[in-house]
Amino acid sequence: LDDEHGHLMKTAAEEVRARGAYTIVITDNPAMCEGIADSIIPIPNNGPMTALLASIPLQLIAYELAVKRGINPDVPRNLAKAVTVD
């Protein structure tokens, strides 16, 4: 997302990529990601709702990766350490 924190996100992506990671960037400004992203998922700029739009492909990617790795996304490891159920 291209906002006042855009430069911080760009720096983080550059650092992750420098360590050999495959970077997937979800953005409303693909030009900002040239040279730092292996894959770009473009989303429309809808003002304050843009961040919400970015979360949808992010959750789908996380789900597909979990399934591919044989991890049940409904029963994440160490969930009991982070969540208390009454």
C-alpha cells in the first residue's frame, strides 16, 4: 500500500528478498514494487478500504500454503499459548 508507511514496507520487502525469500507484494501501486517483488498482486485503490482488500489475497495465500504443507489451518500449532477459551 502506498501511504505514509510505504517506504517502510518497501524496505522490509527488500531485506527479505536480500535473504533469498520469494517476495509476493499485494499493492495498489505496482510501480512502487518494481525490482523488489517476484510476484505482484494488484488491488484497486479504494481509500481506507484498500487495506481490507489486501487482506483477502493474503488470507487465501496463507490458507493454500497451509494446505500444501499438510497443516490444518483450523488447528494452528501453539494456538493454546495465544488464545484463552472460556
